[in-house]
Amino acid sequence: MSADFLFVKTPKFTMTEDRKNILTEELSNMTPQNYEDLRDELFWNDESVKAIQEGCLEIIEEAMDLGWPSDATYDYEYSKNGGRMEILYTGGMSWGDSPTDSYDLVSSIGHIPLWDTIERFAVEDCKVTTEDCKVTA
């Protein structure tokens, strides 16, 4: 059996109640096909729509609350719209298992059809950080 290199990333943002409410609303507006895709990809075969919505929100919250795990790193990238954002990266060599403890959690986010919103929140956070760091003469 050979090893494979697995790598995953996600935009990183600070969860607030307002953002949680926005994500909850967007999750409730997903299409029936989105739910079927999530059942297939995240192995939620018999889960109700409500359970899938709660599970997706839990995945996002847990990933955003990882802090600084030893098996992941952070850096900055630019979104497709040119906004700077913090990104969480994790991965490594795999022999059929997850390469890191946080890999499965972070990779699950890619299956949730809220990427644009997650990216927007990360860009907003980076703008705030950048504004806080500006020095005026």
C-alpha cells in the first residue's frame, strides 16, 4: 500500500451570534439536492433536514474554534474577489487514514454549500485586523 499526500484548507473567521444567525438562515435555504449531497458526502444517510442543518453549523463552529492546533497552520491568501483572508491548512501523508486529527473536520467544510459566506466572513475579519494595525502619522 502506498501513501498519499492529503491537504485541505478553509477560510478562518471569528464566529459571532450575527454570523451564526446568517449561517443558520442560509442552511435553512439549501436546496433538496444540497441535503442529498450532504447525506452522501458526510455519511448522514438517515438524518433529517434539521439534523443536517445543525450538523453543518456544528462543523463550521468547531473548525473556526480550533485555535492553534499542532497539526495545522495558518497563513493568508486572497479570495477570488481580491480580499485578503486568513486560511487554516492541515494535511500530510496518509496510508488510508486521516493525516491529522483536524483533517476530517476541516475537509467537511468543503462539502457545505456556504463557501462564499465563510470566505466573506474571513475577508471581513482580515479587514478589521488590518485596520487595527494601521499606523497614522
